[in-house]
Amino acid sequence: MGFKRFDPEDFVVSSNTVTSTVWSNNAVELTEFYSSSTQTAGSSGEYYTNVYQTASDDASAVVQFAIAYADKAGSGTLLYDANVAEKSPSRSIYGQYRTLLLEDENAQFVFGEGYSGSYFYIISPERARYKEKLLPGSFNITLTSGSNTIHLTDNSLDVTLPTYYGTQRAYQIVSGSNGAAYSGTGYTTSLGSYGLFFPDTSTIILNGAALDDATQGISLDTGRNTNTNDQNPQKLYNVIIDGGSFKLNSQETITSDYVFVRARNSEFNYTENPSFISGSTGEVVYNYFIDNPQTYATTVGMYNDSNELLAVAKLSKPLVKDFTKESLVRVKLDF
């Protein structure tokens, strides 16, 4: 075994982006949607509805995404205390997402150009389904209510730069497909865009007012009664079922550290294998290996300055080394 200190030029850092679908079993598109009556009837059902790719009692059923409803006035859900106005699950959810996405408790959700929405729906992919973040341009969902159908996507291909809310980048959700609007901006005429797409926090916000609009939306009929459980997440869930198509991909940036291990012609030609050395005299047993040695490299070990082994790279086959050969082994460390 021999040692050699790496030079600065032996290290190269690179990064690559890996993409994959969000849904289970690498499905490109979700076309069937199921909920659990146990979950929606339970205490969590007041806050969100879980959506599965198959019947919830099926052994292969896993949550794909969740739907929640947020209302600045606290409408559409039961009050925590009937004597305390506006304090309800929808109000709490609104505040949570305002803090998470806008990073300012005094900010408002602005859809498109100037329309401030006071209520909206949230689609949150299950964390286990995606990689680091969502992939802009991959969001495609069809919503159908009766004879009304809309196809929504983010507008990442139509803009040079995303909109930033604090440190969060966001794209407008518009009428279109694969990251581009069908025509113009893809917004409604008076209610702004159809929502906001936050790739880095993997959150999709749908503008409730735009969905409720009978002329440009789908007449979702969001319930905004005071101290009433209007089951709004179920309403969005139903139009997703009728639309029958939801596509979404995620992406991850993998940083790789390449280490180039170089063995020049004069290096690593002698072995420390005890079978080559006389135990009594310490001399080389076979004189042939004094002037014409030959070794076979099988492993590269990387140590720190304290001589602690940090990483090991195994070669696919032994690498022959002698004074007439130089070797270069590239080691890739992903993190």
C-alpha cells in the first residue's frame, strides 16, 4: 500500500439535475383519484383531504397529494369556539401558508397583475413522492365541473424571470399546458391568474375566485359561510376526479466531487505484500521484481491528514502497474 497527497487540481466539483415524476410507480400521469372516508370524517378532515392513486383500503394505496382550503376571513369551516369569530381551520391554514410562502404576516396573495385573493385552495404533493423540488413547466391539471373544463399549467416558459415573494420564487398558474399559456397571459379578465406555483416549497395555490367564475372558471361554488363546514377541499377533489388528468414532475440537483487519482510511471510499482519479502532478512524474495516489478491495483483509499480512511473506491478489475505504465482513476463522490 502506498500513499500520495492530492494536488488542488485533482479535485473538480460538478452538478447535474435529475428529474422524475411525482406519482407512485413512476406514473407520468394520474388519471384516477381516491379519498378515504375515514380520513375525511376524522379530525384531520376539517383541514385537508388526502388523495390516493387507488382505493384507500387497497394494500398498494399511498397518499399522492393533499388538498386544503384557506380563507383569510376564516369562512367555510367550523369555528374553534363559536364565541370567537374568524378563528377556524381555514383561517389558520391561510396564516400558515402566508408565513411559509410570502414570509410576511402582513403580505397578501396576489394572483396575476394586481388581484389580491382572500381565499384559495392548496395542493401539496406528498413529501415521499418527489425529490428536492417541483419542476417548472411540468404542472398540468384538468378540472371539470359539468360542462365546464379548464386546463391549467404554470407560465414558466412565458416569463424570463419568476416572481419572488421574499426568497420564494413563484410562477403564475394560467390556462395552458406544459408551462405556456394557450393565448395571451392565460389569466382571467378580472380575477387575475388561476393561482401560484411555488416549485421550491412544492406548493400549488389555486385562486378560489377564478375557479368560481362561471365564464372563465368551472363554477366551483366555493362555500364561504360563517361557522359552517362547507367541505371545500372535497369540491376541488370532485372536479379533479372529473378532469381525470394530473401531471407533475420533480427535480433534484446532485452535486458530484470528482477526484482524479494519478499514479505516474515511477510510483506504486512495488508491493508491500509480505509474500514478496523474506521474513528473516527483509530482502526481496524474487530478484526479478527488484529491477522489473509489477503490481495490481484493486482499491483506492482516500485519507485525511490524520490518516483516517474517509472513502474507498473499488476498481472493476485489477489494474496492472509497472515502470512503463501510468494510471489515472477518476473517483466520483455524490452528495
